[in-house]
Amino acid sequence: MLFKQLKDFTIIDTETTGLGCYSRLVEFAGMKFRDGKVVSTFQTLVNPRMKMSDEVIKIHGITNEMVKNCPQIDQVSHKIYDFIKDDVLVAHNAKFDVDVLNRRLIFGLKNNYIDSLTIFRETLDLPRYKLDYIRKYFKIEIDQTHRALDDVEMLYQCLKRIKKPYSLNIRGVGSVKGSCRPSQITVTNKLSNKLANCHCVVTGEIPNMARNELWQLIVNHGGLVGSSVLVKTRYLIVGETNVGYTKMHKAKMKKAKGDDIEIIRYKDFFKLLDL
């Protein structure tokens, strides 16, 4: 039995549009265990509604063409919920996976989880603990392509080979949906320089996109983000609802003076980025 103390659980893995937890989901996979035995697997691709960079595609091998006609996250969330239910989730470097799912699934994530990284660190003396390195240590041959279900299977095979006793540190997801400031946004997935050093401010709400998601998109295209219209502001991006009067007024005054600022609807801004 994989975990003597835990008979029912699900091993999961995600593939995303970038390397940060604000990245969007492009693939989810899971392997469900009941009474310590594999009973089912699940895998789905997800259309992230944005183009992935060549750098990211090289990591997981999922191309923009592959996800173009796939369901979006709001269409596939219920299938993921149905599969994982209230299971304890097991993943390698699990904080990343559960954070992504908590931010992207329509109702967030309430499952507790186990990080296999802590298990391997407790039981193995290795110079590094990337999953592929652990696989090679155990001499496990898997025809793997860094796709989500391949990584789930690889993690299962590695965990089965642990002989030393270890503690199960079951953690709670907690709240990761808190707001962040523009100054906290850094490049996670360099997409282009289309907004090179352009200071961008957002006002209003954009359907199906959190404010920090748009900030992240801007920064990944080379832009700068802020919360107030300043002398250096190049774009004021206007959302669908709850548009702020102060930001609009400042931008219009600057434009009337002949300053180089553009007040742009979010849909037109996305077109500017070829989204």
C-alpha cells in the first residue's frame, strides 16, 4: 500500500501557461486511489484563452493548436471537481498545483494535500529533488513527455519505491485568492515586448479575468503596471463594469493636453496583443 496511514487519495499534476501560480491551466490529470489501489484516472486539456510562449511549450509539449478547441476552465471545472471530490491530493511541489487549481477552478479548492517533495527529502539523500531526477535515481523507465498524466504515473512509481518510514504532512489549501499590488507582479512567462516599458493602468472589471491576471499579462508582454494614472501612463485599459471616475477623468485631462496616453477598451487591448 502506498500510504499505510491513508487509503483513499488522488495523485494530481497540472500543466500551465507559465511558471507562476497566476498562470492558467492547460492540462489537469489525476489518478484516484481507493483502499490503496488505483481505481481510475482522468486527464483533460484546457483552453487557457491566451497564447503560450515557445519556452513554455518546450516544457510540456502542449501547443496552442492542441488547446484551441478544448473546453475552457469554466466548462471543465465540474469534471475536475467530480473526479477529486474531497480527496486528499498528492502532488510533487504540491503548493504550485493546488494554488493554480484554487485560483482557476470556478469555486476554488478546499481539498487538503500532501507534498511528495517533503517525503523524498525526508527519505532520500539526493543533491536535487526534481521528479525526473528521482525517477532516474530509482531507474524507472517511463515513456514520458512531461505531460500531466505521465508525471502522475511517474510520481506514483517513485513513491512506491520509498522503503523508509516517513511522516504524512497533510496540509490545508488555505486562502490564496488574496489581492496583490502591482509592485508584486514580476515576469513569469516572457511572451513578447509589444508593451516594452509602457506604463498601463486598469479601471473597471473585466469578464472572466482578475485584475492581477491582467497585470501579469501586461508584465509578460514587457509592460509596466500601476494603480494610478501618472505622467508616464501610456494606456488606461477600460473594463466592462465599475469603471473608476477618477482614473478616467485624469486620463481624459492628459489626453486633452496632448499627452501620449490612450484610453482603450479591454477587448481592443487584447487585440493589440493578438489575443
